[in-house]
Amino acid sequence: MSAVDSRPGEFSDEEQMLLDLVERFVDERLMPLERNVLAREAAGGPLELAAEEEGPLLDLCKELGLWALDAPEEMGGAALPARVMLAIHERLARTVTPFQFPPDSPNLHMLDAVASPEQRVKYLEPYAKGLAKSAMAISEPDAGSDPSAMRTRAVRDGDHWVVNGRKIWVSRVPSSDFTILMAVTDPALGARGGMTAFIVDRDTPGFEIERPIPMLGGLTTYELRIDDLRLADSQVLGEVGQGFAPMQKRLTVRRLEIGARSIGMASRALAMMSAHVQQREVFGQKLADRQSIQWWIADAATNIHLTRLLVQDAARKADRGEDIRTEASMVKVFSTEMASAVVDHAMQSFGALGMTREMPFGAMAARLRMSRVYEGPTETHRMVIARRSLTDYARRA
């Protein structure tokens, strides 16, 4: 059984060939770079690929067809369903080498859902082809990701909008060609008809990086200052006041990705732990023969399987066009907590070696810890699950 399992018949022959190709790409191209990436991060650098490492990988992706995998077919994409894309994300997450096949899916799906014909040509098409990069600005210093507390305000001025406010925890801004910016256009309505999405081109006056914010695991996010930013009507993404629903669609895609990536990290940690405990002897007995270790292994294998089923169920529903906001919240909560526990036990089984920054566990643990906050904190998702479950199950009483 491979480190990434799939049930027979779950994928078509063509889809399975693609997944096998992705797995070989991870094993042969990304895994060998992991040592360099971890060494740079341990020396105080960012947890990212150097340009001379990333360039050949991107060239190879184009050659192999690992590009624009869920982009629309009319833009040269493969339009893969969610269940296949999430299986790809699971495989990519087995290594802490930071790499994804362009473009980044969540913003792609938001653009595809609501972009105007002109925006599809100017933004979506180059983005789908991997020729442009994007960022997403939602959270605010005093509001977090709570849309009802959002303070960034866009006021109409003729055929333009003037935007003022601040955003925080925004990733990839310096390298992005455009940013999707969420702002309030009608404070009285808030998220129910008063929130609008705008597309902001790089270097637009009034849209400035206030400061970089070092994060766990060698990553960086940014705080943005927005002062009298002037945007034309053509920069409105979707309809005025109707930005909340497509933003939620974008967040749902990311939450499912987090679930798939959590499975990938947990599977790698379980594989490393399983190999190690069968070799390591302590006080005359192999670690694998100790009951506490066996329970860690059993619980990890069981919970990885459960999480994969949870993700697959959500993916199938998404592919059928169903509303999966509750399922996405369940995936986000269960997967990140599950993988955090598996990685922690793997670190413990390796002893002092598991604490070194030469091993991938520290980077995995940092990513998983941030994932319990990113795209909505665990507590908020539990609140959402409870609120909807109280209503749904009460009907069955």
C-alpha cells in the first residue's frame, strides 16, 4: 500500500494515471529538495524554494501537463473535479517542500464564478494559464475574518469607488499581479447585501504594504494600508453588494484543500513513525512492540481513513453542485486536529531527533497549527456546525 491510499474504482484509469504521475513528481522532484528547504528555514530564511529550484519544476510541470488542472477547458485547463484535485493536494502535502501546480485554486474558482467577460480576459485567462499570481484580502486587524465586523469601506464617487481601510494576514502580496479585496459598500446591510469584491492591480496608488509579518514555519503574511484607493466600476468583481457568497465559495474550496493536505501530512508522519518504531530499540524492546506506540499507530491509521472519507464525501457533493458549507467546516476542524495529533506522536516516537529542524515534523506542526486558524478558527467552525446541526436534527426529533 502506498503512503497515499485510494480505494479501487474510486478514480477512472485516466485519473489514476494522473495521480500516479503526481506521486512520482512528489517522490522524485520535491522530496529531494526538502533538505535544502528545511536548512534555509533553520538558518532564519523563508520556507520556500529558491528561484533556481522552482524554475525547473515549473518547466517540468508544463511538459508533463501538470498545469491549470482545475481551470476551465476554454482557457486551456483540464477542469478536473474536486475529488481529483483534493487527491492531488493530498499527495503534494506529503512533503514540506512548498510547491503547487499553478494556479492557486480558491481564487480561480471565485473569478470563474462571477468575473465579467472583460475580467475573464484580463484576469482569469492569464491566471488560469499560470501567467499571473493573485492574493486575497479579507481579514482586518480589528475584525479578523468576521464579515459583520469588517471596516474597510468603499464609497462610490461618480464612476469610481474610493476605498479606505486596513487588511491583515494577506499572503503573497509582493509577488501577486492583482489582489481580490473585500470591502463594505453598504454598512446597513453588511454581509447580507452590503459587501463587495474588487480587483486591485499591483502598484495601484493607495494600496500599500504596511509591514511584513513573520509567521510560524518560516512563512510571511502582510498588513495592508488602503488610503483613498480609487477603483473604476470595471474593478468590481461580481455584483455590487453581492461579494459575500463568492467569497464563501472561495473559502470552501480552501477549507477542503486544508483537509486534503492534512491527510497528506498525517500519512507522511505515520509512514515515518511506522518505519522508525520497528527499528528503534529502547530498554531491550522495539518501540513497535510497546502498546502505547501501537495505539498511536492504530489511532492514526483509523483517523486518516476517516478523514479521507470525510473529504471524499464533501468533494463528491461539491462536484454535484451541492451546498457543502457545513461539510467544509467539519473537514476543517476534524482534519487539522487529527493531523496535529499524528504529527505530534510521530515527533514523540523519534525522541530528540524528532525535535530537530532537520526533520519535516516541525514544519508540518507549524503549518497545521496555522491551519487551525486560517480560513476561520476551529471554534468558529464548531459554532457553525452546532448551529446548523441544532436546526437539522431538531427537525428529526
